[in-house]
Amino acid sequence: MEQRGCVSWRERRQWVPFLVALVLSWSGASAQIRYSISEEVKEGTVVGNIAKDLGLDLSTLHQRGFRIVAGSTEPLFQVNQNDGILYVNQQIDREEVCEEISVCLINLKTVLENPLEIHYVSVEVLDVNDHSPRFSEKEIRLEISESALPGAVFQLQAARDPDGGINSIQQYKLSHNDHFRLEVQDRGENGKLPILRLQKPLDKETKKTHKLLITAIDGGKPTRSGTVDIIVEVLDVNDNMPVFTQDSYIVTLYENAHIGTTVVQVNATDLDDGSNGEVIYSFGNNVNSKLRQLFDINTNTGEIVVKGLIDFEVKDRYAIDIQASDKGSAPLTADKSVIIKIVDLNDNAPEIEVTSFSSIVAENSRPGTTVALISVNDLDSGLNGKVICSISENVPFTLTPSLQDNMYSVVTKSPLDREKQSQYDVTIVAKDAGQPSLSSVKTISVTVSDVNDNSPKFSMSPYTFYITENNEPAARLFSVSATDCDENENAQVSYNIVRGEENKLASFLNVNSENGDILALKSFDFETMKTFQFQVVAKDSGTPSLSSNVTVNVFLLDQNDNAPVILYPVSANGSAEGVEEIPRNVNAGHLVTKVRAYDADIGYNGWLLFSLQEVSDHSLFSLDRYTGQIRTLRSFTETDEAEHKLVILVKDNGNVSLSATATVIIIAVEPKEAFAASDVKSSVKDDDENNVTFYLIITLGSVSTLFLVSIIVLVVMQCSKTPDYSSKYLQDTNYDGTLCHSIQYRSGDKRYMLVGPRMSIGSTIVPGSNGNTLVVPDHRRSASGEPKAPNADWRYSASLRAGMQSSVHMEESSVMQGAQGVLVQNWPTVSSAADGEGGELSTPMGAGVDSNSWHYRYGPGGPGGPPQHLKPGEVPPEAFIIPGSPAIISIRQNQGGEDDKSDFITFGKKEEAKKKKKKKKEKKEKKDKGKDDGDD
């Protein structure tokens, strides 16, 4: 190949001119030259002298770095820097470099530096017939049926020649034969395509195989060629079709048959020999994909088997087309239809469908109200599809059949009550009559909607609460609670307090409408009020709304909020101080004086105890813990001081004890000097006390005048009006003779007190009575003149009782305001007992009150009467105590006298009167003694 290429370059110079087209286009320092060279020339073959053709100086080529700019691959050409000759660097294969390109040009770029010059060189590679035509296969086999008609065309595969132009394939030749001829079809750039055409019918019985030779020739000089063998096999004609052995195929198949179960086997025969007589089986073209998923056929044996799930409820009959065909080159076929009948099995449970359903039913719905409509269906047939329905028995619903088959209604059969049960799960059972029987269950949930048919109910009725006095205003006291069995707005309970004229205290209370918390708008005082009652209404938000009320009983509990008050001794300036003078010759156990005190609280809070806080000589005086009596422990001696100071502490027994102190100064004097000393002292002080006495007299006179005027006004008002047991000044709606008013005033060291019943108009003061006597006219006579029975509940509140274990109810106390300088005091009250009963009066023991307290028993039985049955902690209603008062009470009641229309209650100062009388007597003796001394 290399030698031939070299020869072609030298010997073909005469008939293939060596065209050197030198085109110099000078523009600056660039030019372009074109050369041509044949492919397959040897390495080093000279292509042209670039330096000469470009007119370059050969001596400067090497210095200026004359070279070809090449890429990453090895260049096909190189230039000599000494002489500027372009030569072949490696052998060139045009078919490889320029595949399927008619003109093969290779563009080169040469470069010179200093100054920079770029020249473009194009080298055309000329084709050489160096390749022979070649077929892809050595042998081509054709199968042609003997029934093929003359003119039949059989396309052959073309040969391939890499050379181009005239050196490519120019013609095909076919070997001589009687049945075929060769035609060539020109496809332009795709070359020429050989075609074999049948000229004469083939006969298999004459010749089974025909061998042909095709030659492909190119146009080169010399020409080159390639051949391929063609083997033509004559095929036999299939002139007999298969025939089925049965005219029809009808079979039965149970549903749910296992996969692989044989349904039926079809059979067909073919009279032809060989492959034309071999029969294969398949489904017909009109058999859809669903049938192909259920059944399959063995192509060789014709056996039809189950492939998928057979369901009678989907389809109870199938028709399948079966095709039998032979294996001939032109197969012949025969068709037959196979009928498959499906036998039903009880494999479907009944289906329950809720066609209409009301999930919410009002609890006041009448029996027979429709809740749901259901339909029942069973896909099975015959007895397998006959359905019987039932409903659960523990619900207030029943199942009634409809006019339409397999339709039922779920209706209520009894009244509903949401408060007992708000939701029902109704279970419906459908069962078929197959063997074995199948059933299905459907559960529907029915919600019973609420109707406002329940009133709010309080957790207890009535409520009883115990609260301590002195509560903080606007603070929560307690809470009431009511529940409503309904729901939502029917169960939303709001609270309010019943207000009205008959319950004025309700205006001082408030209730939280949402949670029932009771608030007090003011602070309560046990000493003023012991108990009260009000009503709370609970109302729901339903339509129409329902409500209920409850009575709330509130009992106040006493707190130790009152300190003891010293009643004696009291000095002129109001302080708890006093001076007592006793002879020095008194014996042990002598009563010096008694400290009196009062506490408005009750129980332990009002139980007063006396103790010596300060004493000059502990061995000389003693103090009774309960009565406050100061007594001498021994006789005075000559060494004893004449003046002794005792500070007495009076405190109650509350949890946080309150106390008060009193100071008693005891002066021991000689028996004979006591009166003289008293007169001398009084004479010395007469001048100092004249002014004080004058003011005391004025004050006493003013108070007395004001008191008398007030009594006169009351009497006039009583006389001017008819007795109505009530007054706009003193409200007494239910007159029961209760001692509830008191007036108390002081003048100097004297103290006066008036206690009487509720002062309705007509009460009078009887002058000349012992002490302060209040006459209470009896206005409780009926029209017949017989005494009217008063309130049987007579309780006298006690502020103090020795050993008391529980609090005692106290009734309302009142205050009458006097003139300026008059002491105002709240006093406990006494309720009257029933008329017609006898009574007795006895002084109680202990309690630190001495003659200030009484136990009054008001009844016909006297002390020997039957005992009353009391609960633990209760105080007999006839027992009362008047604490903190030195008054003497006397009660006279003439049960048989018609003229005696009043109960007389007399108050006085027994002990103080005796002391004053004794002091006057001592003063008189001192004065007499002084006179005697003066005479001497």
C-alpha cells in the first residue's frame, strides 16, 4: 500500500496533474495556500514548499520559530524550519480522516514570530481505490413458499465499499438461474441496493433448494469486487386446516374453584404432515383481557385451567373462543366456543346498607319515630340469598319491615331520656338461609339530644353555713352549687339572690352568677346579729328556662373582738382607778373591794379571769380569780406600809386574749383616825373640788332634764296614738315583750341605768319606786281581755357563763342616745316567757359577776320539774345572764289579779348603795368625833 501510494505520486503526475493552487491574500502578515496529495503515501512524502510559495526568507525561518500549530493529537503534517518544506508526518487513510465526505480537506495554520505572521494551508487528500466491496454476511438464506407468485420481490442486503466516488460500488451481478433475476435500485448517497425478483414459480417437489451467487463490483482501476451466496429454500404449502373432535363444549364449574383446576380439555386434528399437521391451541382474538385473567389454556394439550378467582356474583356464565392452528408456514386455523356455567356457593354474607340515618334524636320524641332506613342485600341466589334481619333487644328501638323487599325502618319503641342514657349503639344483624348460614352486623350510633326538662338541683337543701363575724366586705363567704342534668345551654346555671321587702338583708349580699360564690357587701357583727336567712335561685339557660331555689341559713360565730371593760373601780376622769381605805385592825379574809368587768363577747371569749399584775406586798392581799374580790390574807402589822398599790389584769379566754387593767390603791388607817383623816382631807380638798362639784351638778341636772323630757315626749306620743305595737322610731313588728332597750349615764362617780322592754309608745316610769323602776304596760290583751300568749322562745343572751361550752344566741340590742355626756352602751336582751307561768330567781355561782348575774327559771314546774331534753351544746331557753351590771332585778307577776296589767322589773344598785350608806355613816362619825375633839 505504501509503495503503491508513492508510485502513484510520481507516476501519475502526467494524468493526475499535481495541482498547487497558491492563493496569496496579503492583508497585514497573513496568507493562505492549498495543496493536494493522495492517501496512503509514505511518511516524509513532500507536500510542498511553503516558504518558497509564500516568499519567506529561508535564513530567518528557524530564528522566527516557523512551525505548524497543532492540536492535542499527533499532527498529520510537519514543516521543516530550515527549508520550509511541508511533508507527511504519518500515513493518511482518507476513509478514516474524512469518513463519508466527498472532498477531504485538512486545514493547517503556520506561525512565524518576530514579527508575528500567520499563514493558512489547506491540504486535500485524494481518494485511492484501496478497498474492495464486502457483504456483511457470507451467506444469505431465503425461505420462499412454493405458492409464491412470479414478480415477488425479495430485498437483499447491499455490500459496503469505504472508497468514494468512482472507487465505490458501481454494479451487482447474479449467477445464472431459471427462476430469479437481479435488479439494482439506486438510492443516491445511500448507494445501490440489490433486489431479487421471482420470474418463475417454484416447485418444491422439483427442487427444494436454489443456490445463487451475487457479485458487487466497484469502478476503480483496476476494479475490485466482493461476493455473497444466496440459499433459497422452497417451503411446502399447507392446504389442510385443523378439525375439533366435538361439535360443542358446555361444562359447569363451582365458584371459588382453586387456581389450576382443569375446566375442560379441547382436541383438534390436522391431516397435513410435519409441522403443517401439528396443532397448537390458543384463545381467540375476541377473548378480552378479563377472561384471560380468569382462565388459561395449554397450547399443546388444549387443557383449559382456572387462573383467577371465579365469583358467581360477578358472572354466572362464560363463553370462551378457542382457536386451533397448525404449524405450517402459512398456518391454518379453526375456532370453537366453550361454554362454562358457574355453580353458586353460599360465600357472601348479607350486606346491610343505611340508606337514610338521623344520628340525633330528641329525647322527647314519641314512640314510633323513624331513626334510620336500612336495606339488606345478599349477592347469593336461592336460599343462599334469603335474608332475615333482627335488632339488639337492650335498646329502645325496634325494626319494622317496609313494603319493599329487604327494606326496614329503625324506629323508637319507648320514650327516651337523655339523662339516663345519652347514646345508644343499635346493632342490626342480617342472616341468610344458606348452609352453612352467613351473617353480618351493622352498628349505628344514635345520640339522644337534650331537651330542657330538668330544673337545676342544689347539692343540699337547705344550706347551713357558719361564718365568723368581722368578715371582710366583698370577700367570698361561701358558695352554693346547683347542677342541671341537661347539657349545653340547658345545663348552664346562673345564680341570683331573692330580694324583697321581707328580706332586707339580701341587699347586703351578692352572688356570682356563674359559680354561686356568695359575697358580703358589709361586715357582720355577732353582737348585733346572730343569724340570718336568704334564698338563692338557680336558673338554667334553656328555652323555656327552669329554675329552683334554696334557703341558705347563716350562723355567725363569735370572735374575740371585744376587750373587757372595767366597770369598777372608775375614777372621775373615767380611768380604771380607785382608792379604798380600810382599818388596820381588820382580820384575814376581810373583803376590801371587788373589781367588776364586762365583756360583750360570749363563751370563752367573754369568760373573764382576774389576776394580780402588780402588788406591793403579795403576802397581804389576795385576788379571787373568778369573782375579782380583793381580800386580806392576814392582819396588818406595824411594819406594813400604810398605802398599797394593786394592778389587776382582767383578760378573757379567747384564742388571742384581750385584757384590761384596773388600779386599786388601798390605804390602811387607824380605826379612830379614819374618820378624822377623812374630814381633814375633805376639808383640804373642798376648795379644789368646789369647781368640779359645780360642773358635775350642772351635768347631772342637764342629763336628768333631757331624760325627763324624752320620757314625757314618749308618753305624749303614746297617748296621742292608738297602740299598734309598732313605732316609726322603734320598729317592733312582732311585739313579744323582749327587754332590748337600755339607757345608761354617769354623773361623777355615780352610774345610772334604765333597762326596759321594747319601748313602744305608752311605756311609763313609775316615780318613787326603789331604784329605777320601769313599768311596762301590757298591750298584749286580746279583745276578750284574756292574756295573749307571748313568744314561747324566751332566751336571755349571756356574755359570760362559767364552764360554758357553746355559744348562745343573742337577740338584737338597741341603743338610746342621750344628751351630751351620757354614756351610750349596748346591752343584751331578754325575751319573755309564756304568760301564765310561774318563775323563780336565783343568783348563779362563779362567772365573775357576783350579784350582777341571775339565773331565771320561768315555768310552772319550779326546780323540781322534769328536766328538759337538750342537745349537746344547747342552753335552756329559760336560762339567762345579765353580765357586767350591778343592778338588782325583781319580777312581780300577779297571775290572778285583774287590775295588775303590768310586769314590774326593778333595777337598782344594791352593793353601791350599801357602801355609800356605810361611807356616809363613817363620815358622820368622823364629823361627830371632830366636834368632840374641838370641844375638848
